[in-house]
Amino acid sequence: MSAGADSGEGPVNDKTGGNKTGGGTLAQMDQQDPLAAKIEAFDIPRDQVYLDGNSLGCLSLAAKQRAREVVEQQWGQDLIKSWNLHQWIDLPVRAGEKIARLIGAAPGQTICCDSISVNLFKLLSAALAMRADRRVVLSPRGNFPTDLYMVQGLARQLGDERCSLRLVADEDITSALADDVAVVLLSHVNFRSGALYDMHEITAKAQAKGILVIWDLAHSAGVVPVQLDACSVDFAVGCGYKYLNGGPGAPAFLYVAERHQTLARQPLSGWMGHMAPFEFENEYQPAPGVAGFLSGTPPVISLSILDAALDVFADVDVAQLRRKSLALAGVFMQGVEQSPPLRELRLCSPVDEAQRGAQLAYRHPQAFAICQALIAHGVIADFRAPDILRVGFSPLFLRFTDIGRSVDVLCRIMQEQLWRDPVYNVRHKVT
Ligand SMILES: Cc1ncc(COP(=O)(O)O)c(C=O)c1O
């Protein structure tokens, strides 16, 4: 680790000569950062650099406090009264509206519930039923597997004549918008490469052909500007545990454009999506609006934690988050480029920042071992098979000096070949 970067006074990596950040020294960049104080809202280990907020966001003080309150007071003392007393019943809507602000959605269209996978099942079913004369769900081959698996499951259930998954190369999506396509299912940011799709262009082109569009915002909500209403998006899903910092297994969210809310019907018609759940009627009647997309009882503890975590975003706008996240990534990318020991790492994210989300991905045949060595040396990144080292730039709790430190640690691991230690080749269930 270079003393300069570690003390925050030096260049990205002064051992290897990469001393131009384009924005002054890293310490100066921290001083000028309008989001710098936000780190105080988090309870994070200060001896580590956390570059994995794209997988699991950090614990905020607000979330920690709420976790205590909801367990000790609300559940512990107030027990079942809390459904009304602490408005547990309103949590899906309340948290949904806080997310709506971050994804360019007017009120009444976003709700927090279930996982992305389950929400996709609901939305895909609804969208296919709205395009009953078509059967194809089009998706990029590089989409996140659960998105594809959910279509495959639905195809097994509905039969090939009602649902059929068509995969195309990621760059061929717009040319594959054929007349038999009912739904296009896309991740706004590719989970491996970090490549960002043009939501406005693809949505418009698909809709011009009568195709409904479902966007997966797992890697963009809370860090990349999203304009669901302005892009006239039909449906969307997203994740609570990544950039939104909602905690492990936090509930996901879904968005249904207001214009579809009367027609779109989902098949997981549980009592929480009923218009009057406490009337206990035998006949299902969907709640009006997006609430009809709820199914079972909300996971109150994790949803409360997510709800509190979202308050950290109350006084920031997404454009600010985006600017900082790109600047952090820029410092990392430049540090890698300028460090001879890192020559073997091959960037597979778009170089043009307008075309990528908030992460960088590097290919290396030993990416797994390198990632493990990084973690052991206090830089938390992740690995995506077969050969990708992924680093994410969460702007709320990362400092520019942290990025300098991470590049230094990576240099040392590569230069001294520390990754060769067999201990870094032991694979666990989760990578
Ligand atoms: C793009 C994308 N979609 C979906 C998921 C998983 O969603 P869930 O576990 O909420 O079903 C992930 C997880 O990393 C993801 O990256």
C-alpha cells in the first residue's frame, strides 16, 4: 500500500507512477465531495474498502436503529397491535414510494414485496396475458439467470404456445423486436459487464411494435438515474439489498405503470393483494392500483429495515449519486491502467461512462483467487464465473482515498503473486 494514497495525500498509486486523477489528489477530491458526510450515516468497518455495494449494500445507522426498534419495541412489546400502531400494514406502499422517487416514478405505481424472481413471475404473467396473440419473451443472452429461469418456469407452466423464451446477443436486442414478441425483459445494467442499456430508446422501439417492456433495475436503482415515467416504461422490478442498502435478503420492488393497472392481473392472488383482506371473502377481488400486485404477508422486519435505509436517500438526488459513482470508478480505472502489475486485468465494462452503470468488471483467468486475496487484504470485491473480478462504486459510503487504497492493495497482490496461495482457491457456496 502506498503511504501517499493511504494517508489520503498521494496519487492513485504512486509506486507505479499513476499520479493523475484529473480532479486533484484523492484527499482533495474527498474534501470537495458534496456527499462526503454521508459516510457518517453508515456503520461500516473502517479497516476495509467495501467495493461490493452492488451485491449487498452497507448497514446504515438508521437501519440498525430501526432493526432494534422493530424487534425490541414493536414486536417485543407492542406485538400484534403494531400492524396498526406502527403501520406495519402500510410498509409495502411506504417503502415503495420512497423508491419511486429514485426511479422517476410518480406515486401509486411502486410497491415493495417479495424477491425480483417472484415479482417477475407476476409481471411476466400479467404482460403475457395482455398480449394474448403473441408468445415470445425476448431477452439478452447475458441477462441475469433468474430473469431467464422465471420465463422458463412460466413457459413450462403455460406451454410453448403461450410462452417461449427467445435469447439474442446483448447487442441485438433492438433488431430482434419482431412482431411475435409479446414482452422484452432486460436488465438496465448488465450484472457482469456493467453495460447500461438505453431505456428510452429500447422502450420506445419495443412499444412501437406493440411489445411490452419489463426492466430489471437491480443494478441501477439508487445509483443510476432512471426515468420510468418519462420513458413510458410498462413494468419494472428492482432489488432492495444492493445500492438501496436494505440488508441481506431485503424485499424487492415492482412498478406497474398507472395506465396498465386496471388491465394487468397477476396470478399470485394472495390475500394482501385483495381489495379488502380483512373481510375474509372467498372470492378474490384485486386491490385497486399497484397494491393488487401484493401476495402474502409482508416480511415486516426486513421491510422495516429497508424502509429506514431508504431515508438516507431523502436529501440526495440520483444525479449527484451518479456523478460521484462515475468519478470513483474513473479513479479506479485510471489506477489500473497506469499500474504495470495490473496489465493482465482486462476491462470488460464499457470505457465510455455514459454506457455503464456503477461497477467495473475485469477479466483474468485467476479472478477467483485474486478476489479472495483482495478480501483477505481488506478490499471487498466479488467474483462472477468464469473469470470476472467485479468492483462496485456505491457513492454513499466510499471515499476517493478508499479507491486509491484498493488499487494499491490490488497492485501488491498481483506484483507479489499473493493470489497463488492455495487458501485463495478454496471455493465456498457463495462467490
Ligand atoms: C439483475 C439481477 N436480477 C435479479 C437478481 C436476483 O433477484 P432476487 O434474488 O431478488 O430474486 C439479481 C441478483 O444479484 C440481479 O443481479
